[in-house]
Amino acid sequence: MEEILNNPYVVPLIFTLLIIALFPLMAGYIVLIERKVLADLQVRLGPMRVGPYGLLQPLADAFKLMLKEDIIPAGADKALFWLAPVVSTFTALSAFAVLPLSDVFYIADVNIGVLFILAVSSIGVLGAILGGWASNSKYSLMGSLRSAAQMVSYEVPLGFALVTALMVAGTLSMQGIVYAQLERGMWGAFENFGLMIVPTVVFLIASVAETARAPFDLPEAESELVAGFHTEYSGFRFALFFLAEYASIFVISGIAVTVFFGGWLRPFPNVEWLAMPLNVAFPLLLFIGIGAGCVYLLRGLILPEQRAVLAGVAGLCFLLGAAFAVPMVNEKIIGLLWFVLKVGVLVYLFIWYRGTFPRLRYDQLMDFGWKWLIPISIGALIVNAVALLVLR
Amino acid sequence: MADTISTAPLPQTDETFLDANEMVLNMGPQHPSTHGVLRVILKLDGEKVLGTECVIGYLHRGVEKIAENRTYQQFGPYVDRMDYVAAVSNGLGYCLAIEKLLDVEIPARAQAVRVALTELNRIASHLLWLGTHALDIGAITPVFLCFREREIILQIFEKYCGARLTTHAFRIGGLQYETYDVFEKDCIDFCDVMLGKIDEYEELLTTNRIWVGRTKGIGILNAADCKDYGVTGPVLRAAGVEWDLRRAQPYSGYENYEFDIPTRETGDTYDRYVVRMEEMRQSVRIIRQAVSDLPSGPIKGKVGKVIKPPPGEAYVSIEAPKGELGYYVVSDGSLNAYRLRVRPPSFVNLGALDKMCRGSLVADVVAIIGTIDIVLGEVDR
């Protein structure tokens, strides 16, 4: 047993399988959260029918998409049409390979982690381009052209912002960046006498454009291009694009968290007396609070099946809370909790933008990218470099 | 379809080193933002619009012909189905036209209730416009907020006449129903709520940089163009022409109410947005005045059970939410109209689409279709 676990391939393989198996489910729940949050912003309830308070909606959606007819439009380039969603999903998921979800839960800690992510996400654009091109539809074509231009443009400020952060952290390894922040006792966003806040903001803006989310959702601008590059996709292929979109949201938020917001570290990682309240009391209260909330909501349900599901969720929350009370387990999973919570905050931001902002126009988007973000990010790079050299 | 694009000279495009091919893009009739079944054929150079052509008629029901085969009362409900978003205004215009033929006096109470309901409907129509317009530009939240307030209006309609959308609220000669017990209170309550809500929408959009960027300078139609194309309503007022039929040729007692006619100068999409928002506030003002002292008395003038206007013709136009809505009725003295012609504001305003779109981008076309505020039921009739 010991021998198997010590094999350098076994643990990463298990983690890989775990991510591939669990991420689709998680993406489904991110979608559910998005729908619920949007609904709340828009004075609606959101999904309420499948499961208690719509909790089983993602499963229903997944089954629906799998059972739908798979349509390949006449005149489409079949091979490319098949390839496009695969490329999108593959690249989005492979970025997880170097994303440290916690100090123990990561697949690989390569010394070029950031470069790998940038490279892989650049290939991800190909999925959109191929999909739009292969569909043999003008709307798809325009959507894919837009996404090509947009993602390529916004990769530049994104890259500059990352380079600035790498310069300050002094390493390209994703785990290394987290440990550098631990060592300095400061999140990347506030490093360098507060100068790092500029690249952080640039990164957050550019990441919205990079994932083609509102208000930069031009490649799939519904009111203009119907659905952009995936207009002609249906069924499971559409589900793959969907999965890729949410995977890239998660990944890009994960990068932001790792590089700028301390990764899987708890807030104030070097303040000893905060370890107890933040690492034990907080998760305990959080999960027991959610569990108690579920129990409270049980009163509103009549159907026994729905009550059973919600009771199960409550039980799960209590169980998780209990798990955090055990020191052995706690130290293994506390990093993951903080990471997911931080990513959750950023994902919430993504949803919030979507509920608030109108969409930019194509030329305005390009103006904003090239005339504002890129100069600002280059300026921030230079200023940070000088500050690093002179002041530190 | 390329040869159906109008042959009028196109504005010079940018000098580029590429010999770009023109692309013809068919938008609609099945498209998320053509507000029903409008079909627009776009001639594009990249994303730049070189010309547009509207294809309409997918919702044509021959309403004007139906009018010749129905009695005057029977035709009443049909007008609601033209601009179904502002059914009350349609009904008012039709009733006024027939009443002019009949030369009948409408009791003051009926007039005041008509004004209140019509203005409520104007707000409902503008709310739907605001929601869908914002949705077209990518703001997905205002539409739900607008529908929340529109619901209150529809509930008032439902309480008054049983229907929410195609109300058929008015009858020739006055009203069919007396107002319900708390009608005045409902209206005043709504007015109190509505003013705050308009501020809420404005908070979301008016100073939003993206919104301003997407609407300022887009789809400009100046006063001279408006006159050339016969464009009326908020689009005309946004171009700086203070022309509102409620003031210019008052009907149904509008001369008794105090209200302002909001105007702007440039006539771009943003100005039209501002004008419509202000119009909602003015409508609230009118509703308050109308219901605060509803005159008592009969609700129907001296109209017989059988409506048989003397031979002759009449044209009556009113200020519908979308512009001048005119009814031209020719009577030969029988039970049916000899000819009935509707001047629909949506149809006439849509004519200016090509003028407004040329030289802009695809995304602007969607914004411009939204800002004209068309209802295809009325365009196609």
C-alpha cells in the first residue's frame, strides 16, 4: 500500500480521475448557483421544481442534454464540428493539472505552472474558432471571429498582470507562488507597497473578457448573434461547450486566487492566534449554519421525497462540519475549503457583473482592451519592477 | 437575397487595404431580438452595416379588411390585437374615430377614466420597451424589474375589465363598465410606487458608462429626417420637436391636465431613452390628476344599441405610446365600415430603420430596433 502511494504517478492519477469525474457535477452546481443568484438579483425564485428548492436541477439538466438529439447541420465540416467542443473541454480541464487546490490536493507542481496555464488557455480559443467555422452558419462564424479577436487581445493584459505577479513572487510554480505569499505574510494583491493592486484589477477585468462573460460576452451575445459560436450545437456537444465555459471560469478564478489572493491559505496565515477561529471555528459554524438553514427550510416542504433530499443535504453539512472538528482531517481539507471559498467569491463577482452590466460593443471592447488595459498593465509592470528593485 | 437590398448609394466605407467582401446576413424572423417576427436583411462589411432591408408581414392578419366585414362594435376587440402592448390606446383611437362619425358627446367621467387607463397603458408599454431594449443591449436585469411594475398595471386592468393584455376596455360612446370600488386608490398607490421605481431603473442605466457608450450617438435621426420619414412619438421628441398630440390636438379631455412634453436635442438612442423615462413620469402625473377627482355621472354617451354612423368619413389620431396612431374610417351608412385604415406608429417609424442603421455595427442594429419600439402586431396588422 505504502509502495503504491509512493509511486509518483498514483496519487496524481487519482486526483485527475477525481477532477474529471467531479468537475462536471460541480460545474452543474455553479450553474445552479448562478441561476439562483441571478434570480435573486432579478426578483425571481430561479429553479424550484427539481428537488427541494431546485437542488437537483443540475442533474436533470445534465440528463436532458445527454438525451437530446445530436444535430450536425448540413454543410458543416463534420470532423472539425466534432473536434471543437473536445478541444474546448480538454484545454479547460487540463488547466486543472497545475492548479493547486490545496497544499495536498494538486496534480502536479511543475516549475512552469503559470506558463502552462497561459499556453493551454490560448489553445482553448481554438475550440471557439473551430466550432464557429465548422458550423457553416454566419452567426457562428461572426461569433467565432469575435471570440478569436477578443480572447487574443485580452490575453495580453492578462499575461502582463500575471508577469507582474510572478516577478514579485519570484517563481513560476503555482505552489511556489502560494508559499511565497505565506513567507511574506501578504496576499499578492497587496504586495509591493500596494502597487500590486493595479495588476490585480487588470487581471480581474481581463479574466471576465477572457472567459467571454458579461459584460464582455460578445462571442455569444444572445441578442445579436443568437448564441455565437455554439449556435448550431445541441445536446451533449453543447453540454461540453457549457462545461468548458464553467471550467474556464473556475480555472481563471483559481489562478486569480492563487496568484493574488493567497491561494489555499487562510486569511492572515502568519497570525498564530487566528488559526483556531479561522481554521476550526469558522468551517464548523459555516457548515452547521448551512445544515441548520436546511433543517429550517424543511418546514416549507410537503413532498416526502423532497424532504428526504433536503434532510440528506443537511446531514451532509453536519457531517462536513464534524469532519472539520477532527484535527487530522481538518489539516488535510482546510486548504481546499479556503480555496473553494475564495474562488466562490470571484465566481459570485462574475455572476454579479452579468446581472448588472449591459454588454459592450465590439469596437468598444477592443478600444478598452488595447487603449486602456494593455497600457495600464505594462505601466504597472514597469512601476512594480522599479519599486521591487529600489524599495525592497 | 442580395439583390433585394435597396440600390440607394451607400456611404463610403473606411479605406482599408483589404478588399473586403460584403456579407448578407439574414436576421429574423426567428431571432432573439427582433421583437417578434421582424426580418431584417443586413448587408455587412465585417461588422459594419452597409444597408438594411426590413421584410414584414409575418404577422399580417388583414385587420383592416376584417373591419369591413364586422359591425362597429364587433370590430372593437380586433384593434386591441394590433399593438397588443398598448391595447388600451388602440381602443381609445378607434372609439374616438367612430364617435366622431356619430358626433356623440362623451361624459366627463368616461373621459377621465379613459385618460387614466390610457396613461397606465402608456407606462406599461414603455416598461416593456425599457425591459426589452435593455435586454437587447445586454442588461438582463431591468426586464424583470419592469415586468414587476407592469404586473401592477395589468392587475388594475384585470380588476377593471377582466382582461390583462387585450383589454377591450372602452366601448363606442364611453365605457362598458363602471370603475371598481378601489380603482382610484389602486391608481394612486401605483403612482406612488412607480416614481421610485423609475428612479431605480435610471440608477441602473442612465449613468452607466457601458449603457451610455452603447446608446449615445447611435441611430441618430434628426428633426428634418423625422419629418421626411413621418416619424412620430418619442423618436420625434428626442430629436427636439415638441410635438405631442395630447397637447397639439387634445382629445378625451387631455386639455384639462397639466403635463410637460419632454424633448431632447440630438435624437440618438440615449435621448430616446431619456425621453421615454421622463414620459413615464409625466404619465404618472396625468394619472394622479385624472383619478384624484374623477367626475361623477354617466359612463356612456347617447349611443344606440345598433351603431350606424351616417355616411361620411373621419380621421382621428391620438398619441399612442409609440407615436401617432390614426384611424381613418369611411362609413356608407351601413352597419359595417366601408373602409377602415390604420396609421400605425410602429410601421411608419420602422421605415427609418435603414437611415438610422447605415454605418453602424451589427450590435447597434439590435439597439436601434429596440429604440424604435416596434410591435409587430401593429406593423403587419
